[in-house]
Amino acid sequence: MKKFILPVVIALVLFIIPFFWLKPGFVDIGGDSGRLYFIDPLSLAQNLFQRRNFDGATTYAILPYYIFNYLILRITGSSTLTIGVDRGILLSVAFLSIYLIVKQLLTVNEKLNTRIVLAAITSGIVYITFITKLGWLAQLDTHNQIFLNPLIFYLLLRFCTTSNPLFGLGIVIISFIYSVNFSFTGMPQVASFYPLAILFLFIILRTVYNIAIPWKKLFVLLLLLIGVHSFHLVPIGASIISKDSVTHSYIFNEETILNSGVKYFEANHKDLGKISLELFQPSEWSKKTILILIIPMIMLLGFLKKPSKLLAILSVFFAMTFYLVSANITHIGINVYKHFFYLPGFMMFRSFQEKWYYVYSFFFALLFACSFYLLIKPWKRLTVIVVAVIVICSSLFRIYPFLRGDAIKAPLYQSNNVTSVLKIDPDLISTLSLIKTLHQDGKVIIFPLTFPYFQLFYGKEGGAYMGISVISDIAGRSDYPGFWRFGPYKQQITDAFIKNDINKLIQYFSLLNIRYIFYNSDDRIHTNFPSFPYEYPKEGIPSIKDKVSYDTLLQSLPIHKIYEKGFYSLYEIDKDLIQPLIYIQDDKIGSLTYKKISPVVYDIWVQMNDRKTPFVIIFSEPYQKSWTVDFQNEGDITKDHKMINNYANSWIIDPTNTTSSVIHGRIYLTFQKYFYIGGIISGVTLIVITVLLILYLVKKRYAKT
């Protein structure tokens, strides 16, 4: 018990450290994937739950994590503290998991002793220094793999060696909370770590532990995992199978593989795959110091000291992951790696230095632990303690800037030294609250427009947010924050802005159902971000180059202001100029009305007005084959479902097969059935797990009595 006190204290210190990185009321929420769930996780969960379509299939898995953060936010009462809890878990659980794995591996044939404890603690610290490499500023949701990888491996190791079902249930519950890390968006980390880690586990079970692999229990565990994750696996599986989905194209389209996979690798592997950067890790901090040699030297000396089965096995896996994370070992190795991209799905590893880094750092830490223990095993206790302290202190010294929070204080990309740490402006929160109450019809365009689709705003006391749109994720409105979101009209709208052609802009806004303009008039987001994310095209667009040009543009548009608070204004375009979300083509009398039930269900009513010829209903959402219109009790009046306006849905309606003066129908997405199926399977599985857990605990309690 005494030997466990020190690692617990270290884990507690690592948990507390991130709470000092942010002042009360300040947050760090920017990045490619955004971390808005620290601000309003409930709104994000509600909006995501309603977005049961092809796009939602790739992100639906994060729903339990949103709910988890909502519970933490309710407990802490502060976004700042919630961020501290999240980062504290990353650091402390990552350290503790590596410590526990090493302790288990080194006590197979020996009793727990001080040298094993010190080797385990030191390797845990080494792993912590590793995970600072990728930075904290623009981290993705999938960075939870930092602690999930070793934690799940430890629980699986214990499940296989003890047959205790609680370890298996722990895997299921933890993986469910962090489902996003086992989903389509987290697949690169899953596919890079778990096949190799499980193979390593099976090998050491047979060669080191000398026990049989519990195949039946592992099969049951696999079924429970599939069941509990079905709420996102079923819809994403359906999306992958559907040939008209972006997901299918991303995985199987040869042109996509060539352009986004092979060519990207050819252009970047020399710069990203520098072997020395991986060999002399951990940490990207304090590179120019002799201290970088300490860890590799210990590994080399320990390897030469005394051979062992565990060390030999770890060396093989280290070499494999070293090749994968560098992708730059000999010309033959590079060519082999290049051909991997033609395997379905391997394109997810195009950013190889990041995707393989988690599994590489895992085996690096374990190899170091084994080598370090073999090296210090015959030494005197005092010598062991001194060397362990030197290794730990040298590692912590190198990442001291990280430990004091420098990573989150780094300037935003191509900004004038603007940090991502900010205090949310209450005026923005008020504006978002109003946007939630807007009429159901009409999308929002965000000024200033960015490239590709980021949104910028300043904090109340400095600092800025640059990330995904808060209008979409928090306010729940379909929006256009940047040029990439214009899809097939990207070039036409760009040309209209360049020519300052107001009439053309309004035409395109109408086709895209853009009814509202959200305008941030803060001049700092222009003056302190002179290039990215605004320069599109490269020469820029004079009519929207700065605050003055945007003010001029707004004055020339047929709009009226409906809200203003602080820097944030909301305008509505003249409703007579904008087509509604659902309408009849060339209809002059407005004979179609509709009601939004959810983002995937709309009730519609059509005044027939003695129509005798077929007419077209247009639905201005991105075309998907699974959008369906059904006119109840009206017979077969719906004809072809086709794409119109280069992106929207349309149906031809034949009025000759009905005598009703008003026909009532429903537009809905048949694809949402996969969300229902997956949700039912996950729900039933969670109930089964709860019952099994209760039965196990009751049985265990009665066994004691």
C-alpha cells in the first residue's frame, strides 16, 4: 500500500496542474474541431441529436461526451473548471495507466519492489512528456487517446489475466463515454493503436504470462462493445455503404486516394518524417539540450545489459511503430508506405507523424520501462533512487514550459500575437440566444467570411476564438461561415463579391436559402489577422477586405437590422427576395406552406388551386437520395426525386391523381432509421450491462456472507 502512495500523489499533482493554466472565467476553446462543449454542451448535444443525417453520422458518436461534459459543468459551475477537469484527466490518467501497465508486466515473475515501482513511475513521467509534443492549442477531440490508449490496454490486460468481469465492464463504460474516440472521426487512432496493442497483448499472454487467451470472454466483451456503440456504428456503416455519401467517396474513390493520400504523403514525408525527431523524443520542448540523450541512452544500456522475452517483444513493436511514425526509413520503406494508401481507409494515416504517434509513444514508454528496470535491477537502492530522480527531473525540466501552460498561450495561426485564451463576451451569448429564437425558415451567413469555414471573435478582455461556427453548433442554425461551405456556388459567389454584384449575391443567397446575416463589426479581427483566415482567393477581395468594406457592403444590401448588441448585429434580407426552404418552382401565389418538426422531418401543405399540370417542389437542403416526400392518402402523385440548383432536392408532383383541394405531405429522411436501429441496440445493451453488473455484485456480496 505504501508503494502506491507516491504514484497516486504524482497523479493528483498532474490532475491539479491544468487548473492553474487559466484565470477564472477564461477558456481555451478554439481549434480545427472546436471545443465548444466546454461552453454549452447541452445545446451541442441537442443540436447534434436532431441532426440525424449523413453529416451527423460522422459526428454522432460525440453525444455521450457532450452529456458527460454537461454533468461536469453542472458540478463545477464553471467552463474554466470544466476545462481543468478535462485536462487533469488527460494527464493524471495517462500517467497512472502507464504506471499500472508497467507494474503488471514487471511483476509477472517477481514480487513488487522499489525498483519496479520507480521504473513504473519514471516510465509514466516519460509518457507524459511524450504527449506534450502535439501541443494543446489546436487539439482534436481524438486527443483523448492520450489516456484512453493505455487505460483500455491496462483494463484489457487485467481482464485477460484475472477474468474479473469488472475490468471488461470498465472498458465498455469508459469507451461509451468517450465514444467519439472509437468512431469514424477517431478511427485513425483506433486503427493505429488497437490492432498492434492487442497483438502485443496476445503474444505476452502466451510467452510472458504463459496463460491461454480467453477467447470466449473476449468474444462476449466484443459483442457488448459493438452493442453499446451501435448508436453511431450503425449509421456510419450505412453511410459508408451508400455510394452517394462523402464518407464512401473518402474511403473508396481512387481520385480522392491519389490526391488527398498519395500526393499529400509525397509532398510532406521528408519534412514530417524526420527520424531524429522521433528517436530523441520525448517532447518538443527544449530540444537543443544534452538532456535529450538521457532516455535513448538508458534504453540502449538496458537492452545490452540483460536480454528478456518481454524486452525482445517490445523491441520488435517499437521498431514497427518507429517505421510507421517516421515513414521515412530508406527508399524501399518509403515506396512500400506509399502503396499502403491504396488499401481502403489507409488514407486516414496521411498525417502519419500524428496518427501513429500515440502507439509509438506507448511502446516507447514500455520499452524504456523494461530497459530501465533491467539496468537498475542489480544496483543499490540509493543509486536507483538518484538515477530515477535524475531521469524524472530532466524530463520535467524539458516540459516545464508546457506544465506552466505555455502551450495554450501560443499565438493563433498567422495572427499578430493573439492568444486563444479568452473570456466569452456576454454580448455574443445574448446574440446566440436570440438566433435560437429566429423563424424556422432561412440560413445564416456570417460576416466576415473566412477561408475555409472558421469563425473569429474576440474575448471580453483580449484573446480570440478561431474555430468552427458557434452559430451552427451552439445556436443550432444552418450557416455559411466561410467560402468552402458554399459548395457548388463557391466560385460564383466569390466572383460576385469581387465584382461587387449585389443582384447576383442576392440570387445566390436565395438559392441557398440565406435569409439572415450575422455581422461581427470588431475591427480587431481584421487588423490582428492580416492574412489567414481571410485571404481567399490569394489576392483577396476588395469589397470585403476590412471593416470599412463590410460596412459599405451592408449599406448596399436590401436588408434591415433586427438586433444589435456590442460588436454583434443581426440583419434580415428582404423576405420577398429570398426563397423559403421549401417552395414550388415558379410559384407566384405562395401555395405551399410547411412546418418544421425537426431538421429531418417537415410537414407540408399544398393548395392545389385547380392545378392540372405537374409541378416541382424544391427543398433547399443538400441532395441525398434518402430524402423522401410522402403525401398521405393521395395515391401515387410523387414522381422523380432529382437534384436541382446544383445541390438541392426536388420532386415532380402529378396533380391528376388526386381530387383534394389541399394535399398534406411529409418530407423526411429515411436514413434516420439507422440512428433509431443503432440507438435501440445501444439502449438494450446498456440495460443488459446494468442487469449483469447488479447480478454480479449481488452474487459477490452473498458469496462473502
